[in-house]
Amino acid sequence: MVATTVLLGTTKGTFLLVQEAGRWRARGPFCDGWPINHVIGDPQTGTIWAGGGNDWTGAGVWRSGDGGESWTLAQLSNGKFDEFLTNDPSFIEFVGHGPNPPAPFTGSVESVWSLHHAGKRLLAGVKPAQLYASDDGGAGWTRLDGLNDHPSAPEWQPGAAGLVLHSIVSDPGNPAHLWLGISAAGVFASEDGGATWERRNRLSNAAAHHGHDHPAAPQGHEIGHCVHNLGRGSGGRLYQQNHHGVFRSPDGGRNWDDITEGLPSTFGFPVAVHPTDPETLWVIPLNGDMAGRFPPDAAAAVWRSRDGGASWQACRNGLPQEGCFFTVLRQGMAVAPDAGLFFGTNSGSVFHSADEGETWHEIARHLPTVLAVEVMQA
């Protein structure tokens, strides 16, 4: 029997959802209640990593080698809390500990936004958009200046959440092939393990289906730089949910086809790709960036395509169809190796589908705002 652990990053720490006696149970919060933007796990060893932080806590990556029982922090930057403890020793007795030691990247990293295993290397995307790597399981980190020193970096513009590197994917057969999504700088690709990067935002010759102009919509020969989430399917197919549309690339991001037609809106955050069928993907459209960012008509649906985005079907069974105003954020949906689907909401619910989206069940509720969902199966 496959053991499934759902890894949740929330505004109040890391939570783990596990099945016991046929029911899902939430464990947590872990990581000292830090805001956690992303959590990943290694099913071979059971190790879990959680990245997050903010101006108060500083930025860092938490690591657990015992299934969440205990956690160790690799701090990348110090926050205002450390400064507060340093300047007010009398508060140390009240808190029970002193400030953290000086962190190596204080002043240049605000928070960790994404984590990814590429072969034996652990990667972290941060805010403001930079890429860091660890070759010792997350204990020590170095900055990969090939991306940070990209010639286009001076022109990168922040999105509403700031300038964040939120998506990292790699080729399992060749971990030196990497793709990143940065809001709002676009998609970048490396074929040498991150030493050098190429910006890949070219719109193909396929006609776009946008009915009105928008600052984040495709312009000229580019798809728009505000990538919300990036996913890779088997066979090298790439998909992205952009600020203004869903796009597919058959060639590693060198060209992007607009596949938005058939969806109820151009705006949404996550995209999930089937683990073995690159033609199957799921997105969660919202009503628009300036219209509330909730499901169209306040009726929740996960939209599925079986043909690479040529057509779309709404999957609603088990999801709220009246008065639904939740948002699913950019890292809030994940597909397991067995094609089970999970998504979390900013209202603290987690939904699960065991039949590729046909039916849904709420497996957790009343959690903090869910920022990220991943799945570890052993």
C-alpha cells in the first residue's frame, strides 16, 4: 500500500496530512510557526524541507529527517526579531532564547519561495528573485550568480507579491536542464546546471485568444513576463499559468502556444501536469486579477485537459458551487506520482481527487491560509 503524506506550507507553519484508519489527520504546525511558502520531501529517505520566512523571522530552509518530529533551521538571512533580541537583552529571558547567529545572506534575501531537488542538488528560489543551491542536503547554501547576474536582471519588475522566483523544474533524466518561473521576469532555462541562463518567453505563431488589452497580456512576440506557475510533463512538455493565459511549450520553453481558449477566464495561479501523460493537465481559473480573485460565478471548478490544452472540461463534483470565494495560490495544487490530485485554499481547506479530477473530497478544513501543496509517496 502506498503511504501518502501531503506537505502543506501555510502562513502559520508547516502541516503534514497523513491517513490514519481511513481518515486524514493534520500534524503541525511545525517550523516555529514561520510563514512557509513551499515544502518538499524525499520519499526515499523521508527527509522534508520547508522554505519561507519574512522580514520579522528572516529567511531560511527548515529540514526534518524524522518525518516532522524534529526540525533544524538553515538560516539564510536574519530578521527584525533577531535585531530586536540583540538590542533588548531583557527580552531574551521572556522569549527563552537569544538572537540567531549572523546569517550569510542578510540584506539580500527576504524569504524563500520555492524548493526543488535536481539530482543530488537542492535548489531554493527566493525573494527578491535569486537562486541558491545546497549540495549537503540543505545545511549549507551558495548563491548561483549565473542567474543573479543575468543581463536582463536590471529590467525585472516585481509583481504584486514582489519579485519572486516561485517555480523550479528540472529534467529527471538530466538534472542539469533547469527551468525557472519568476514574477515578473518570465521563464528562464539552463542546460548547464545553472551556470548560464537563457530567457524564454517567445510567443509562437499561434493566434492569441485574448479579448482585451491588459498590461500582463501577451505583447508583440512575447507571452508576458508575469508567470504564475510552471509545470513540466513527461516527454519534455512545459506548461505555465501566466497572469493572462495558459501556455504550452513543446520545445523546452523556446516557443509558447496560447491554450487559454475554452477556459472561463485568463487569470489563475497553479498548473499541475500528469506524471506520465504530458497531454493531461489541470488549472484553477479565477474570475480576474481585479475582480476578487475567486472562482467564476463563485462556483469552484478544476479545469482539466486531456489533449494538451486543445479542449477543457470543468470538474466540479464535490466542490462548492454556491458562495465560493476562496483563492488557490500559485503553489497550491499538486499531483502525486499515482496521479492523485490535491489543492489547498486561502480559506484553510484541502481537497483531494483520487480519480484525476472527476470527484473531489474535502480532507482538511480550518487550517491557516494554504500557500503551497506537495505530495510525498513512499
